[in-house]
Amino acid sequence: MSVIVRTRRQSHPPPGEEELPQTQTTAASKVLIRRIKSGFMDTKQKPVKLLKRVNTVHYDKKIKPAVTNNASFNVVSDLLMCKLCEKRLKRPKMLPCQHTFCMACLQQRVQPSDKVIKCPDCGQEANLRTAGPDGIAELPPNLYLDSLLTALQQEPVNFNLNQQADARCAKCQTMGATQCQHCRQAFCAVCWPGHIAELKSQLPSLLDQLKAAEQSLAHHKEGFQEVCGKVKERINAAVEVKIQKILAEQEELNKKANEIQENGNDSYKQLIERLKSAEIKISSTEEFDSLSEHNKKVGQFLKLHGMTSNLLNEVSRWGESRPMFNQETFQIEMGDIKKSHNANDEEDVFYEEDIQNVDSPDALSLYYRSRSFVPRINMGRSILRRPAGVGVAPWDDGIHMYVAGTDGKQVLVIDSNRMKLVHQLISPNMLYPHGIAFCKSLRQVYVTDKWNHCIHGNDRVQVLDPEDGSVIRVLGILDPLPGHKYKRTEFNQPTGIAVCQDKVVIIDMGNKRVKIYSPTGEKLNEFGSMGVGHGQFRTPECVALDRMGFILVGDSTTARVQIFRPDGILIRVFGGNGSSPGKFAGVNGIAVSDNMDIIVTDTKNGSVQIF
């Protein structure tokens, strides 16, 4: 496409076109530029028509046409220029202030974490939906400039100011020549065949270029194949290293299992020998008959009876301490296990008295793995309406359980022994009770109200002085990024929090992480990621700590509870979507009592289950 520059020599413009001097044309062009760059131009108008409007020259006796055409060409050049790189716009992006720049130029002005960009022209700030360069890519394009650039790329505009209305032949200068689309030169009917012959003579060179390109492509393929082969070699080498490492671990584990088995066999042999010896002593009545006094015979009987009782007790307990292989930690763990009296229960469970004797993290891990997690109590909607936070009072031997009833605008106090509602905490201003905490020394219950007098978070955790409420410490604050002056937070919507003597555990829901801090604010550990696999989270909402610091995390989306060791190693997952006992529609509150009862509230199912 070429734009014809009309240079009219008549003193009056044609009908329908008004006569404008150069000063008015330049002013109109500036207005046109502002309208197009600000995005207010009608995007349905053809770009070619715009070029014709800009480059159409209305004759003025006082001004030379060439000067006017130069001004029009400058208008188009300024229209398509980016003020940042001072080059023609590429993929123009328009800011809310209507100023337009190259997408790449704007992307260079933001950091990966920036969600705001300042306009380089007017300084107005614009919010980005996505942080960093991706947010720039989501900005709206300047549709009119984009279509204009596309038109210019497809059919270059000829701005030759000396071009005449009737083209001349490039060879013989004959008027009325036709322009060649290849070289953009004009030829008359006589010179056309010769020019066509020249083009035909260039076809072999095109063929040579294609053959050279084919050879080059073959070389590229060889290089690509070589790189892929090296990648496979590295994969095989890395896998071989891992295999050797796993084989070494396998050998070590088998060695340990053999030692445990040998120790068990030795213990068995010793116990058998003691049983045989006891049988001989009891079966031989000579010593018993040799005693003359009845009291001495009674004493001898009690001695033999005690020996037998001890041996029978050892026999009954032999084999309770047995090895278990943990696939997640890849370790052999030992634990004391007793079989359940329920013949249909295939899992190993602890007796109530054994729970109190758990005194090590390994034993507690084994305890959690062996539990059936079938709720012994399931309180439904007859008592509760959309329960949220839950807690066990640290007084009265943990008998009273406090449950936040969101729909009833009250806190329910339940006797966990009788499972009866014994009291209700009500306040005239309470709208949506949610979280529950206790002060043991003052016997006070603290309830957070989500809809009334709530604290709107700014992605951080604050430690407050209990006397005057002043801020003692802030967790999750990081130093500014290079080139920035504002500090950052490592949290994204922190929700649940649990505290013990040596650590503070915080649920970072937005980042799908569990973060552990010391009481002084030093980060000790973190774990978790986005997903539905074991050890992953979708919407982690609540957290609780048991008496040994094991971490229980409730996820409202996956409707399950995951149990981690204090160092973040997953040991058990229970729950899942459903309404039957042991299932949840969402986990919204969790607590652990001193006797290792796990209490889970489910707002959607309107239930509290105790495991």
C-alpha cells in the first residue's frame, strides 16, 4: 500500500474539503496524536485513512507543499515513537493515564515483586494485577496504534516527497510505468520482460540458499541430538548415584533389621531356658517335701508361684517391642504395641494407660501411626451450629471444652466427661465468635470476634504486652529488596497460631506453609507447599500442638488433618471429604487435650468430633 501525497495547485480546494493553512494543520495533527496515544480514537477507523488524513496537503499560496509534507511526516513519526527507547513502538501497552510505551520498555522498569508501576511521562501510579513483568504483559494494548503498526509492516508507506503522481520507468523514464512489488521500481511495458528475466536469473541463487539452509538444519539437528544424548547420560549418571545411595541405605537397614532379629532370637532363647529351668524346679518335689514346717512349704510355694507369674508376664509381653519401617523417613522405629480387643480392627492401637506412658518422640510417632482415628464422640447439629474455634481449658483437669458457635453468637462450654452442655458464654456485642484462647493464671477465656471489633491483618504477626497492649515484637518482617526502601513481609494471610514454651507455630495460608519461630522471633524451620499430596496444603486454616510439640494442621479445602513431628516430618494424615464419622466437609478448628484427645470442629457439617 502506498499513500499518494496530493499537491494541489488550484487556488480552491475540492468540494467537501475545507482549506487549512499549515499552522492549523500542525495543530490538528498534534490533537490527533494526543487522541490516538491516549486511546480515545475510534479503533474501527482504518489506519490507512488516518495516514491519508495526516499526509493530505491542502495548498496554501504562502507555504511550499514540500514543507507541509515534511511536517506531516514528522507527525506520523512522533505518533509511532516510544519516549523510553526513542524507537518505533513494539507491542504498545497503555497505562491507565492513557500514555503508551513499548511493553519491553515498561517491563525493564519493574522488579519481579513490584505490583505498582509509575508512568514515565506523568508520574501517575498504576496497579498491576500480577507482580513484575507478567503484570506489564496484562496491561491493555493501544489498539489503534497496534493496528497502525500492523498496516505499516504489511504494506510499507512510501513517504518519498519527490514522487510524482504518474510514475516513470526506472530504465527508460517512460511515463505510465507499473511498479514491481519486489523491488518497488516502476517499469514500462517494453522494459518489463527484461526485468522479469533478471528476476528469473536469480532463482538459482534462491535454490542454492535453500540447499545451504537444508545443510545448516542438518548440522543443527546433529547438535541437538548430541545435547539430548548428553542430557540422557547425565540423567543415567545421577540415577546411578541415587541407586547406589539407596542400595547402601538398604544394606544398612537390613543390617539393623538383622541385628534386631538376632537380639529377639537371643531374648527368646534366654526366656525358653528360664521356662525350662522353672519347669524342672516345679516338677521336682524333693525340695518341697524336704521342708518339715508347713510355713516353710507355703513360703516355697509362694516363691515358685511368684517365679511362674513373672515368667508368664514376660512371655505375654515378649514381642510387643517390635520394629516398624517408616517409608517417609526411611528408618526403622521401635515401639511397644498391644493388639486391640476388637477382632475386626486390623490396626494396632494403644490402651488408655499406654498413652500416658508415651515419653519419647519416636514412641509418640508410633502412637499416631497406630491410631484408628475413628471418633469416639461425634456431636452434631442438635447442639452445635457452625462451630469454629475450639479449646480445652487448662484448669479443672481439662474437663471443660469451649466451642465457638458462630451462628448462635455464643461460646458453648461442654463437659467432656459427660458430653453435656453445662454453660454458655454470651455477650450483647458478640457477632461472630471464632478463635478461643485461655489465661490459666487468671482463669480467663479470650474470644476473637470476626465481624465485630476484629483486627484486620497486614500479613504479619505481632506480640503484644498483656498489660497495655503495646507491640513487643513483630514476626515475619524482612529487609527491603535491593533498590527499594520499604520492608517486606514473608507472610501472605497468616491464619492459625499455636504457642508452647520453646516455639511459635504460624500457618501462612497464602503461601501454603507452616513456619516455626523461637519466642524471640528467630525463624527455626518451615515446611509445606501448594497441592493435595501428603505434606501439602490447599487452605491450611488452624493448628494445634500436643504435649510433645507435635504439629497438627487442619486444612479446610482438603478436609483433613495432617500430623507432623516437631521437625516438620509428616507421620499421619486422617479425615477427608464426607459427612460420615471420621470425615469432614472442612476443618475449621483443632485442639489437643492433655490426655491426647484430638478435637476437630467442622463448620460446614456443623459437628465436633473427638478422636
